[in-house]
Amino acid sequence: EIIFPAVIISALLSKWLPLFPLLVNYLLKEFEWLLGELSNWPGVIRFGKPSAIIIWVLFIVTLLIIDHYRLRSLLFLGGLYAIAFITVHVPLYGEVTFVDIGQGDSVIIRYPFSNRVELIDTGGKLLFGKRPARTKRDYATKTSINYLKSCGVSKIDTIYLSHHDLDHIGYLTSVLQNFKVKQLVVPKGMEKQHSLIRLIPVNCQQIPQILPVVAGNKLSCSNLYVLHPFDKSEGKNEDSMVLAGVFGQLKFMFMGDLDRQGERNIMHRNPDLKIDVLKLGHRGSKTSSDPQFIRQLLPRIGIISAGRQNRYGHPNQETLITLSKNNVKPVSTQRYGMIRYRYYGSSYHWQTKLKGDEYGWMLPRLNNK
């Protein structure tokens, strides 16, 4: 009741009082800053972003009822907002979302009829000897963190960290500062490494439990189980934690940066393993995606998480040829943006942020090596 009239009045008086619009603009910016600060306070409930249909229904019903202060009408309106809140926080569908995080990996998993949220890696930037800059506006804040907040998420049950490279765990600090996180799951041997511990800030909302795992481990309440590593490791590429799980009608497998030898080891230990959706190892590098491994798994879709115009040339042409020979459809975040799989019961569908034809014109502006 204040903001809209103030904007109209400032526009009308700008000719005679040129400083008045500047004052209004300053006050609006301060008000926006205050709302941002309040949203980070402990105990503040994140409503999230309902679907467009629900927003329009709430908007129209609110307009119809707002001038009729009858108890029954207000209770009806409050009930509609409560339903909208529940549908955001406890979705009817589940999802596996591959975040367009640049030259790194980050996957969001949400479960149907539940507020359980899991994260596989956080993304990050390789700095080649430089210390990571801890800013409030890193790439995770603009992508995965904003997306989770729009879903009304305030806590993450489990974050799986495949190995210790910064392009997989570098944004962990930002995630811990924005959400309560119950536990971090890491390959056994990585739990006490300085590269991990230094990313856990003292001002995070909740100090998470760190749980080391090896192949065969399965966490309670999660659809995921561990296929690699087999023994205690150092958290390097070849030690990557590999996860698999069924979501809806499809079986997924997440490779981290595991190399070809590791893929062959998994194949020998699991000769009957088949997969529908494979998150390719090492962003489609030729050091991963062994042809024999792909032939055994027989995935239908190969997800590639890579930055646009990255210096490494990911995905590698050799990997794309391997996928083509085995009838695997490659889908990359660098071409399609965020890739989201949603499922409900026996039905499911895929969504991408971009259609693919935007790829050419967006390259110069959104280059994120």
C-alpha cells in the first residue's frame, strides 16, 4: 500500500522535484536490502515459489476477498495459501536436477511427498594455486542456491562430495552458509583432509556430520548407494565416489571424475549392472567413459556437466563418438542449461532451461571456465 503509490507520485513529481525520485529509489533499495537480510535470519520460513497457475489463483482470489473482511472468507484465503505452501515444500513429484554450474558438477535430488533434499557435489572453480575467494555472490548463489530457495528449501539432508577437487566441492562454504546441512558423505579417507575442513565455515547454520563411505554402503532414507571407492582413498579423481539409485522409472549413475580404470573395476565387480541415465565422468573427458564400460551399462542418456568454451575442450570428441556408437543421447548443461528430470509414480518428463538454439549467441556473455 506504500511502495506502488510512492513510485507513481515520484514519477509525477519528477519534473518539479527531481530529487524526490532519487530519494524514493534510495529508500526502495534499502527496503530490498532489509528484506534480503531478514530472509537470512534464523527461524524465518521460506515460502518458496509456487507454480504460475497457483500464483494466478492466489492473486485473483486475494483481489476478490481482500475488501470483504468476513471471517469465513479470510479463513478460505488462508487455507489456499497454506495449500500453496505445502505443495512447494512437500512436492507431489520427485526430481533429479543437473545444475548449470559451469565447469564443475552439482546435482540436486528431491523426493516426492517429502521435504528430503540431497546434493551431489556443489560445483566450484579451479584456481590453480590461488586461495578460494569467499564471496556471497559466487556461481552457486546465482544457480543452485537460488533454485533451492525458490523451492522453499531451508535444509539439505545430505551432501555427497565425490572427491576433493574444487570444481566439485568449492562452493560448499556458500551452501553451508545458506542451508542447514545434516551430513556430508565423502569417500573414506577424505573426511579429515584440509581441503575439505577449510571449506566448513564457523558461521554455517549447522555443523554437519561427516560420514566416510566405501562401496556397498547405503544411507537410510536415501535411494542412493555407493559403488566406488572400494577401500580407503585420498579423494583424488581415481578415488571418486560413484553413486547409483532408482528415481521413478529410471536408474541413474553419478560418476564424479572417475577414470577409465575405475570404471572397469566397477564393471568387473558388477557384471550385470545396467543404467538408464549416466552422469558422465570428468565432464565428458576422454580419460573417462571407457567404450567397454558404456557398452555394458547401455545407458539411454548421457549427462555432461561442463562450462561453456572451457579451456579443456569438454566434452571430448572421442567421448561423443563412443556415445554415438552405443546409441546414447548426450545432453550437456553447456548447451541446454539446467537439466531437470521430474517423476510422479510411473510417469516422468525431462525439462531443460534452454532449448539448445540459444547456444551460439550466449557464448560470449556466459563464458564460465
